[in-house]
Amino acid sequence: MKKTFEIGDEVYVRDPGRFVEGATCIVGTIATITRDCDDQWVYWLFNEGNPATFDLMRFQAADLGKRIGTPLSQLGSQPGQPGWEKFCAIARSWGYD
């Protein structure tokens, strides 16, 4: 069976409340990949989105999706703010100065 994700991929967890009660977001980076006793790929995720959960979490491929783009929380709208440079880079990529 082919691996769906690779080490270093940034992913989100589908239906995070199923894994951590009350969680609305679990995002992170694939830290390692193993196989379980049924020979299925298991993805170990460094959790970056919900500090109330464990640092390293275990998921199947069906539980994960790839992150696309830059979260709004990582953009700044004023010079000198964290995320301002990323905001400018995105604007330039769309043809704005």
C-alpha cells in the first residue's frame, strides 16, 4: 500500500473532536511514519494547533488532510507586525506592490 503523506508534510486532522474532546483544530507536521499490525501506514503528528492535546499524536491517512495556503493567523496587515512579510509576499504573487 502506498503512503499518502511524507515526513515533513503539514497536515490538519479531519473531525478533530473525535480524537480530543472539544478540539476544533488539530494541525501539525508529520514527524514519523510507521506500520501497524494490519500493515497500514500510521502517521505520527507533532501537534501545533491545540495546546491541550499531546505533543505527538497517531493517525491513519483517512484522518488527515494536507494544509493548503497560509492561515490568516500567520499574516500581519501592518508593517512591523509578525506576518507582514508573508502578507507582502502573497500580495506580490498576485501582482500587487
